[in-house]
Amino acid sequence: MNDRSRPVPQARFARLAAFGQMAGGVATGMVGEGLRRLARGERPQMSDLILTPGNARKVTEQLSRLRGAAMKLGQMLSMDAGDVLPPELTSILAQLRDNAHIMPPPQLDRVLIEAWGPNWRRRFARFDPTPIAAASIGQVHRGTLPGGRELAIKVQYPGVAASIDADIDNVATLLRLSGLLPASLNITPLLLEAKRQLHEEADYHREAAQMRHFKGLLAHDDRFLVPEPVEDLLRPTVLPMDFLSGRPIDTLADAPQAQRDRAVAALLDLVLRELFVFGHMQTDPNFANYRWQPETGRLLLLDFGAARAVEPATVEGYRGLLQAGLGGKVEAIRDALLRIGFIAPAQLQRHGLAIEEMIGILLRHLDRSRGGLFDFADRSFVGSLRERGAPILADRATWTIPPADALFVQRKISGTVMLGVKMRARLPLIEMLTPFAG
């Protein structure tokens, strides 16, 4: 059996047992780490015992086997952690982005028989049973139609859609039991929104419609390529589309500076247009969703399951934040963050000075690029932000959850910035942002 080949657990009890195994492994790791730290004369906090590389490996492996919503939430954490978690933890969690286990051939065959009937192979001149990619919701295969058309075929893992609600509830229970979230924090609205979005991502008819929508939006932009879905083979759990050749976006990190800058500039401009022009955004910034063609310089956009309309109030909230940031006024930025919901009134009351100092640090960092290039690789400000942000993070009574719509938008923005950091891009950022502030 291929080392990555594991059946997707479908039964509710089997998935619940996997969560129990995950929790048991983390608990064992906590005890061991706690004893080691006590032996060194330390008095570790609960969060210190949970957030260890050993526990991250246990969770990553189990989520990779479960796939579905459980793995998707792990991917979100790996993307959104940014500079908060230690590098060794984020590097382990990053394995969740595009490194799921794959279905064994018999399970794959059952899924395709259910979708296309027992003679499904007759539809193809060639179908490669080894996937070219595997992620949280499904895996991707190459195939060739009798006429020679090359396809990429996304096949959904069995039971994924049915397990979404229970998986999210189980992850939420683990978070609550771990003590990482304060008991007073109401995460119910966020959980409901996460369930809704993941159900949308598991609907391949919807994703095909979103793919066509973005293909239309970008029809005259030669920086991007969007595949075309194949309607007569489309099923709720199978999404065939044109195969577009390209390299993983990560490989751009070794390209010349000018090539890296062009790619990041294109993706940043796309985010700004999605938010301020289209009012419609693909909100999943997973690097595996992008590829590039060295010979043409074009970027391939591959996944539209998380595409969604952006609420007008969110658009205007971000426009106000952009105007305040370009204006360079700490108070205006603070008020804009408060209106969007990224700062809670209680936080402002108890940590107002630290929040304003953090805004000032970011403004000074941004100001250095006025009239020139912004260096995404310059992370010299992160230490100062962590120092001032630590007391705010420690004050769990003031924690708040921003509106879900703003969180999804911010996730895409943060992911794009992370890509800029990885590519060591240098862009005229102020010049790029200014047209969208009006």
C-alpha cells in the first residue's frame, strides 16, 4: 500500500474515535512535556504544554487521515497563524496545506461508480488512478477524453459533506477542553459560518458556477488563467475541468526578483479588485490553489470552492481602514478597526495605549516605503508587535471574534501577504493601494 494511501473514515463512530485518539495523543504529549519542564524547575502554562512540535505532529497526522472539515480547519490555522505561532509549529502544520493521505484504489473506484456508473472508464481514453494532488475535500486526477482533451478531475472524498457539522463540533470541543479558548468567548456564530462555507465547498456544482464566474471576471486579464469545467461529466462529488500545466507557486521563490515581484503584484491586485471592484472573493489563500507558468509568466487559479460575495458593509469597512492607513493617522486606523470588529471596546478600554503603539509600529514600517518599494521580507517590526501584543493576548476576558465575513476577507489578505513574504517581493505598495481608497 502507498504510504499516503488511507481509506477516508466515513462512519460517525470511526471519525469520533479518531478525534478521541487525537485528544489522547495530545494529552500524553502534554503530560510528558509537563514532567520535563517541572524537572527543569519551570512552571509551564497549559497553552505551553499543548502548543509543542510533538503535539503538532500528532494533530497534523490525524487530521490528514480524517480529511474533510477537520483537515480544512487545520489548514486554516496553518495559514492564519502568521507570526503568532513558533516557526517549528507552523512548518509542521503547513504540511496540511496540500499533503493529505489519498484514497486507496478500491475506494476511489466506488466513488466514481456512484458518480458515473459501473462503466465509467469507457468515458476516457486514459485515466490516471494516482492523484496529482490531494487536499482536505478531495483529490485530483488526470484524464484524457477520447477526443484528446486533457482534464484535471477533482474527486471528493466519500462522506466528507455528511461529516462537516460533526467534525467542526468535535474540533470546537477539543479547543474548549484544551483551555486555549476562554469559556466566555462565544464561537457559535463563527462555527455556523464555517459549517456553511464548508458545505458550499463540498458542492461541486456550486464551485463550477464560481469557476465560470471568475473566468468571466478575468476574461480580459492575461495575467491569469482559469480552467473551464466540463459540464457533461460534472457531478456533486466530481468536478472535471481543463488541465492547465504549471508549477507550484512555491517554486517561484527561486525565480529572479522581477519575476517574483510580477507574480505577487498580480495576486495582490487581484485581492484588491475582488474586495473593492468585484465584491466577490475567493477566500482560501492556500498556496496549492495557485500555480504559475514560467514560459508565459501567467498564474493559474485552480480552486473556487471558497468563493463568495463580500458584504457591502465589509467592503466599506475595509475602504475606511485603507483610507485611514494611507492617511497615516493612528486614531483613524484604531477607529476603523473598531468599526470592522477587529478590536473590541473592552480591549480598547484596557489596552488602548498598546493598540495605538502597535498601529504606530506598522505605520512607521509602511512609511519607509512611501515613494519607493515595500520589502515584504523585512520582518523587523514583528518582535515589537509581539512584545506589545502579548498582554492583549493574555487578557482572555477581552477576546472577541470579528464578523465572519471580515474574517474570511482578512484570511485572504493575510495569506497573500504571507506569499509576498515567502517570495521576498518588493513592490510599490502605496502606489498600488491608493487607487482603491477612493
